[in-house]
Amino acid sequence: MNRDSNAYTFIFATIMVVVVASALAFAATSLQPKQAANIKIEKMQNILSTIGVTATKEDAEETYKKYITEEVALNSKGEVVTDVDPFKVDLAKELKKDEGKQRFPLYIADVEGKKYYVIPLRGAGLWDAIWGYISLEDDVNTVKGAVFDHKGETPGLGGEITQAWFQQRFQNEKIYDESGNFVGITVQKGYSGGDNKDDNAVDAISGATITGNGVTAMIHNRLEYYLPYLKEQNTKVALK
């Protein structure tokens, strides 16, 4: 065949496309188990970090099994259901379902005799999804810790929700006000509360108002589904 002909060029290009596509498909398929394992480990590390436990990639599973004593799935009414594996619940997919069909995973931890409830979060930032985890102490009111991540927030602005200095602002904050009403935690622009941990608010990131509002809404909206269950588990705080 004449290598200078259009037919040769077309056939050669077609063969190259098929070869490259096959190679990419093979690589993607081969890497899937490793990618899934990395996602699982990162998830365990994030859950543990909210209760003040650090785990390496090598010991994440062992550490997780040591401190996470129970995994629970709830329905939209806060009732325990057994039709799903709590750890495998994908919030991105759940949020696309009707509320009544959604499942809400909850992780219960024990650290040196103290119980904590770790709740997964997911919401919307300025440009795309934001997510994370927040843990409550056994009074189901006081935040032990929180971690946040994002898909496309602006570096140096909304992207700063991943930084430890921002996440640490949530430690010891309360999700109920002094009258016992559930209010969540507000990421507040121009916050002047200093170290006050009883005002249900933390200082916002300068220049990232919309992302901060997204974090506020995410915490409130997600925690609300867990209140009936948490109320049943604890009587230290009068929940309304």
C-alpha cells in the first residue's frame, strides 16, 4: 500500500487509536484495585483523624479496627437499617436519590474509654463538591474534630478548608445553643468571638465566603439526619 495515500494514513491512524485505547483501558483496569485500596485507606485515616488518632498508610486498617467499634447505617428518619454496608455508602451517589431512599453512615469510636460519633459530610462549595467528617463527643454536642476536602475550590481561598489551622477552629465547638436548639456551626465572616466555644460559630477564611457558607450548610444539613439516633443514644443533653 502506498504510504503516501490517504487510505494508508487513515488505516494507520485507526490502528494507533485502537492500540492506545486498549493500552489505556488495560492500565485503568489494572490500577482499579490499587486505587480502591488507597481510597479505603484515606477514608479510614480521615475518620480516625477526627478523633485525634493518626494512622499511616501501613497501619491504617489495623488502627481503624482498634478504635472504630461499630459502623451503622441510618435512614432519613434516623433509624438503623441493615440493607447496606455503612463503610461502602457513597454520599455523592446517595445525594442523587430521593431522601427516603438515602442511607446515612455513622462510625462509633472508643478512644481510651471515651465514645465518639463520626459523621460523614458532603455539600457544595463555590465551584464544586466539598466533603469531610466531623466527630462528636459522647454528649452529642461537643465537636471532637473535623476534616474537610474539596474538588475544585480556589487555591489560597476556599481551598484552605483542607488546612489544619482552619479545621482546628471546630474543635470543642457546640452544635446546640444554650437553649438546647440544634443550630450547627456557622462559618462566620467578621467573627469576633475569639476562643469562645459556646457561640456555635468559627472565623471564616478571608475571601472565601461562599465556600464558608457551604461548610456551614453542609454541617447543618447532614447532622440533622443523625439527631434522632443520637438522642436515643445519649441523655446528657436535652435535644429539641
